Amino acid sequence: MESVVSNAQNVGFMRLRDVLQVIPVSRSAWWAGCRRGFYPAPVKLGPRTTAWVRSDILNLAQRLRDGTVSFDMQAGEINEQGTTH
């Protein structure tokens, strides 16, 4: 039963304010990272509604916790382990 609940929590979308609670960077750093491909691409849900796939954000957070990617605070970007941008 727990895996069903865990999977259900990964389904859906997150708005920017929710994303920034998980990945604590500024709004401008987040958007710049999306444009450069460091962060997951946004999904347009409507003409004025943008969101991100929840599982993409949670996977990024997990990779940060596991150390498979690192976060460069000065550059505001994600680096795969052993690489720099």
C-alpha cells in the first residue's frame, strides 16, 4: 500500500512556488536554468499557467540528495557528478 501512496504523490504538476520550496533558488535563477537545460522543462497547462512534472522535480531533488548531481550556488546551476558547465 505504501508504494501506491508514494507513486500517487509523484503524479501531477507543481507550480513555480512549489518547485522553489523543493529546489531553493531564486525565480530568475530557476528560469535561467530551465532555458539552459539544467532544470526540467516547464509544461504549459494554459495560456497563463506553467507547471513542472512533479516526478521530474522530485527526481532532481533525490539526485541532489544522493550526490549524483551537485548544485553550484554561485552559478545557480546543476552539474552532473564529475562535470562542470
